[in-house]
Amino acid sequence: MKKLLLVLIIILFISGSALAQDLIVEKNPEEIFIFAGDSSFYQKETWVVELQPGENIYSWEKPFSVQEEEVFIQVEGGELVSLISDSSNESTKIIIVAEEQTKGKIYLIFPLLYLDLNYLYQYFWEPDKNVPAGTLLVDITNEGQEPIPESHFIISGKEFIFGLKPYETKRLVVDEFQAVRAEKISRYNPLSYGDTDVHFFWDLFVSGDILFPAKIECFEGSTSGVVFLGESYTLGESSELEIKVGKSNDITIEEKIEKQDKLNQVYNREGKEVLYDTQEKKVYKVANRSPERKKIEVFVPLQESYELISHSVPLSRVESNQISFVLEIEPQDEVEVVLEVAGKNLTSGFAFRSW
């Protein structure tokens, strides 16, 4: 008798589950992919269901690569009370309780690990424009062995409809925009860049709505056509972009130490110098050999225990281990900059550091 009762309970349980499954009015025919802020895609399935009073049980075959904790389920028209995984067939039972018969919805959202996404910014600066035009593109690759049918992709708030063959990549134009502010500037910073070259930058300020980790490609218009200047990368964390696009071969810099005197030396018992101050003078000669006006920032590395004595031009940055100055030099012109500093309580070297 107990066995018969148990069998009847199981039959009723299975019947209820099958009945609820049969009352799925619609499963969205096209998969919808939503871009998340972590450069990943999430699939969203929407089920329209006829909920019955009491317990409604639905079976969902989740993708093999998706973990239970990665699935987000939202219910309209009832209350989600339980999820039961069946390891034998990778299905998940979704149990919903409704107070009355009503039409409801089940939203299933989970990551798609076989879709790879890469963002790309392309900036084009026309000769007569103050700021460059930008284009935000994405490359989407199906890294799985199965094709993806024609689907809705929602990327940065815009919708695209397409399918992907196995290992196919599609490039999409997501947005076109103008930089808010922009400046072309060269920089000389041997300690940071590891060389004595003058590097050329585009400093851009862009809208915070279009920030993503991405590769950046820079192009410039000229009389001979469009010229590719170089590429860089951004983490997408700041609206201020400092894009290194090449080298400024038409700007030359000479730097010379004119004075390095030691003062107030302190010696140990063995007669070895262990502490001292310095007075130092350094001269920079910066020349613009191009037919255009140029702007350049020159960085000067220093020991942290320094004091400024004098500078022949205004300083742009004054930091604990460096200073910098910015020059705007006319075509075929040269500017001399004189800096004087004092080193305080040094134990080795001088205040002006060599790179």
C-alpha cells in the first residue's frame, strides 16, 4: 500500500511538471544577447507561460558550460520558490508558485562563454578640424563549434540582428562621435619611455558614455590621403585619453649639466662621504625643425630630496620625483630653458637624475 501511494505521488508530481511545461505559450524564437560591463555576453531567454494556481514546474536545459550560480532568473506573475538541478541530463527544474491562473513570464539570463568580444576605437583627424571624429567598433567571434542562428544582439544600448558561423567574426559599428576636446602634443620623458626620442601624442577628452577597454587606432588626413599614425590601448577607466601615435622627428632636444657642486659634506670616521647638499644647473635647448608650430612637454627627473631654486619658463608639473615644462615653439625656432635646483641631504648622486 505504501509503495502504491509513493508511485501515485510520483505520477502526480511528473504530471504536474509536464502540464506546466505544456503551458509555455512562447519561448522567444530568437536568442537575445546583452553586453555586460565586463566585456562578456549574456544570453536572455524569455518564456511566456500560463501559470496555474499553486505549484508550476518547468524544465530548462541549461548550457553545459554554465554553472548554476551564474544563472539569473526573474519571474513575473508568480514567485520563484526553488531551482532543482538534475545532474543526469543537465536540466534544471524551475518551480514557481502562483496565487491564481494568470499569464506570466520567466526570464533566464546566463553568460555565453563561447562568444568573444573586442572593442576598437578609430579616430580620424581632418586637417581643418579642431577635434578628431571617433568610431566605436566591436569584433564578435563565435569560438564554438556550433553556428549561432540569427539573433538579437544588444550592444551599448543598440540592437543588431545577425547570425554567426563557427569561428566566424563580425565587425559592427556601434557608435560614431566627436571628441569633446583634443590637443596634439609631443613629450620628452626618457625615464618613463626608456629612450631619448620625442614621442607624439593625441590628448583627447571623450564622453564617459563610450568608455570601454579597447585598442585605439589613429588616422590623419593629408594631401596624399589618409595616413595611419599608430595604435594604442585604453582600459576604459577615464574620459581623458593620452594616445601615443608616433615620434616627433622634427623636434630636437639637447640637455647639458652646467653645474653640480657639493656642499655641507658629512664624513664618517673612515673619512668616507656619507651626506651632502648640492647646487645644480641644467640647460635644455629645444628646437622645432618643422614648418608648423609645435607644442612639447619636457620631463625632468629628479631625486625626491630636491628644492627648486629657479626656472626660466613656467613649470607644468612639480612632483616629488620630477618636474616638467611645456613649450610652444614657432617653425624653425629654438628655445633655451635654464633650471636650477638644490639637492638636500643626499647620500649618492645628484638632484638631477640621469635616465
